[in-house]
Amino acid sequence: MIDAIWVPTSVHFLVGTLVVVAGLAALTAAAYHGFRNRSPARWAHGLLILAQLTLAVQALIGIKLLDQGLGPLQLYIHYVGGLGPLLFFLLYYWLPAPFRAGRWSATLVTGAAFAFALMAYSIGQSYDPTAV
């Protein structure tokens, strides 16, 4: 059944834009709490979760597009670029609780994930012939 679903590349672009926006929001929230010398509040963790969910949805859409035969020349770049930012968040939650509660821990990890996602987004745009 899922093989019968055709996902246009514009969906991947739209969700990629949401990934960048959610990542920037999470990074801003983490940096705000870092400057205030606090660990992230519940709403900031909500933004971290939102950033992770958008990344997961983007990865699933990317895998479906690869299944459709799109992007085979950049196959490994797709996997590394799409799953790399999730790795940073995974590392954050693997850190010991005292380190995770540190002033800049969330900012550093979220900043790395955001930078990686922005890099993947930019590279992906350069390969997409339909991008404006």
C-alpha cells in the first residue's frame, strides 16, 4: 500500500523548511536559557521535541523519495545529511543528567544539530533541479 503512494519532492522541500525553522526555534530557546544561566524549561524541551519530530518526518519522507528512485546519485549524502542532526539529539539524551542540565549543554547540541540540518538543507537545494 505504501508503495502506491507518490510523494512529490516539494513535500521534502516544505518539511525541510520546517526542520530549519523548528531547529532555529529550539536553538534560540536553548541559548536563551543558557544566557539566563538555567537549564531549559519545559517549553524549551517542547521545542527540542518539535525539532526532533520534524527531523524524523523529513527522514521518512527522504527515505520514501529514495524508494521512488529519486536522488540515487546522492544516496549516502542523503542518509548522512538526513540522519546526522538526529544523532546530535540522541547524544544529548544519552549524556548523564547532570551534564545535560548544564548551562550550555542544550545550546551546544542543538546548535550542532541545527548547523548540520542547515548544511543538509543547503546541499539538498543545490541538487534539486526543481528548487527555485
